[in-house]
Amino acid sequence: MNFQKIDASLSAALHGKHFTDEPDFIVFIQTTKPLDDEQREELEKLGVMDIPVKSEIFSAQISARAVAEISEKPWVRFISLSEHLRLLD
């Protein structure tokens, strides 16, 4: 796993987590450029669905194992954990 491409909150969430194939994390994935067909296929095999065309940032619900594998891809720039938003009073 390339921790330089993972934000602090995702790194903390992964700490002590068993690397299963359960899609436990909602993340944002940022790539260096829009994905080609081969790169899209690689991500789909790891459980990333509905990847927008011509976009460098997209969300996905993926497993800890997929986070580890995606972080090693040279065309992935950054992976960050999606935060739950709360209404202000």
C-alpha cells in the first residue's frame, strides 16, 4: 500500500482493519488524467463501479484490499475517505 496517496482519515480507518473484500469504505479517487479503457477495467475488477468518463475525480465504495491495490497504481494521484456531513443547527 502506498500511504503517500492515502489521506490521514482513510489511513486511520484502515489501521487494524482486516483486508477483506467487503466494500467498507466510501472514498474519492483522484487520477492523474481521465482513465483509458484498460485503467477503467482494472478499477472495475477491484469493485469500482459507474466511473464517469473524462473525469479525474470520482467516488467509489470499495474494500480495504481494493484501497491497497488502487494506491499502487501509477496513474492514481490520491485516495481520500468520504466524510459524513451533518446538518448545522
